[in-house]
Amino acid sequence: MWSARRPLSSIGSTTLFIDARIAVDFLPRCPDLPRSGQALLLSAGLPAGAVPGWTAMVRLPAGLAGPAPGPHGPACACCSRPELARILTSLFQARAKGEIGFFRGVTAVLLPDEAASLRMLLETDPFLSGCYVATDATIDK
């Protein structure tokens, strides 16, 4: 299986690794201060108490139950993915194209069912698993 971890260097018997994927931190509530170089992914079911200053902010639409019709039609590989996967793909593409500021991580403030869906997508979606990695963070980070 392919891994995004690449050896940085090898010193004697010690090999150092880097993971170039974008870290996704899951938090139960929005931090009091924006995180430098971070994008904010905020659930529609939570209060919009986010302070300005994030590199990018994405407010999820309500009801991310499953695949939603995309612009290309039902047989399209990109449009038949869950809407949450399409949102994260669009966020990555906007970052790569320079349409939004460069960010090194995503802070996800989601409802429990949305967080579980996102964790599953980050592990199973071929594109997302190559671009993002789920991490565990605490609110005071």
C-alpha cells in the first residue's frame, strides 16, 4: 500500500520521516483565537462563533447525508462522491491554485456524526487520504 510518508534522511540506523499531508484536527468547539496558517471547517449545526483571522473558512451546508447531484451528472467520478468529500477536494484545489491563502492544517469543528463521516472519508477516499490526515487535538492547542 502506498504511503504519504517519505524518508527525509537516514542517519546511521535512524530514518526520519515527513508526512506532507494536511493535518485535520477535530475540536468540540471553535477555538477562541484563530490558528495561524489554518483553515476552519465549521458545521452548519453549530453556532457561528468563529472569530475572523483564519486563512480560510468553510461553513458546511446542512444535511450532508450522502452524495448530492453534481454539475457533471450522476455517472461522473467526481460528482458521485459524498458532498463532504467534494467540499474538501474544492478546498484543496483552491489552496493549490492560490485562490485562497496557503494553510498547513484544517481545524474541523463538527457535530459527532459529521466528524465520524469525515474521519471515514479521510481513511477511505483515495484522493482525500493522499491529501489530508486526521489527527487528534485538544481545545487549548
